Amino acid sequence: MTALLSGPAGRFSPGHLQEMIKIASAMLAEAPAITVTVGGIWYHPEAIMLTVRPKQALAGIHDAVQAATHFRQLMCDMWSRKLRSRSAAAGHIAAIN
């Protein structure tokens, strides 16, 4: 059972983690309780996972985590583009002077 790999923990500030938690929490606030059966344990060098049945029962959780992670990535991409744009503009101004 892995909701979604969002990247190394070091890439996320406490504020970014709180943003993702707020988004996922809001999406799951009205979700009904689900019943699943936990099965075997899978070992991987980067994770320990549990098998869960039926996997469709977790679709809402997966969607909420994916939306929160996607939103976080969009915000990072927008910030990176903004910084690159400012850097390019500063270089253009310096070239004019």
C-alpha cells in the first residue's frame, strides 16, 4: 500500500508538507470509512509496503494524495519559472547597461 511517491523528504519544507496535508485532508473530510484486508508485506530498498484488498477501496485516498502532491509540484514549477524569468530579465538589463 503506497499512496504516491512524492520525492525525498528533504525537498519539502514544513510549510510545503502542511499545504499537502491540508489539500488531502480537505478532499478526504467527507469520505466514508472503508473496509480493507491487509495482506502480505513487500520489502523494497526504499519502502516497506502492505498489500491491501480490494485496492479499489483506496482510490479516493490515492486521488487525494495525488492531487496534493501534484499541487505542490505545480507550485514548485511556477516558482522555478518565476526565478528563471527574473534571472533572465536581470541578465538582459545588465547587458543593456
